[in-house]
Amino acid sequence: MFRPGTDETNVQYEDVLCNFCRRPWDPDDPTRPLIEGHHGSHLCGECLSLAYRAIVFEGRNDRVAGQPCTMCLEERDDEAWRSPEFAEACVCRRCVKQSSTALEKDKDYAWKRPIA
């Protein structure tokens, strides 16, 4: 997501926010990577780690019928993780897995998927 009032013709790094925690992206901080979904949705590495642990290790499912995944915009039947701060932000298991794979391959960041 983008900070309210962002000039879409001149987006700055600090205008890019994680949809799940609303913290701004800092491209110079290798511990806080950000992955982009559809239509300007974003998921930071910290929230991705929380989602991964909840879905993969805890078997949690915060999915609400009728609410699409914030990242892929699809309403899926698989598990989902919902932001504890912003209930409208949820990410499906497929997006968690795809985002984890993408961030692990990104040489600019040292992000690794959580281990049990």
C-alpha cells in the first residue's frame, strides 16, 4: 500500500508501506525486505515470517469467507493469516509460500523462511 496522499507520479521509498503492519519500506535496511503483490499491495519480511509460522507451523487459519487475499486478490480456500493490527489485511498460504521463495532468492536481503 502507499501512504495516504502519495503522489503516484513521484513515489518515494517512505511512501511504500507494508499492508500488514503499515511500516514504511527502507531499501537500505537488509533486515526488512518487502515483496509486492497485485495493485500496490506489499508484505514486509517481518510480517511474512509471522504469517509463515502461523500457517505452516501452527496450522492457523484466519481466513474469512468472502475476503480475498491482500496480495493476490483471490478468494482462496487455503489457509490465510490475518494481520493482528489491520483485520482487512490477510495473506493466503500460496502467497506466503511464493513470497518466501522469492525473498530467499533475493541476493539483496538475508531473509530466510522460519524453521520449526
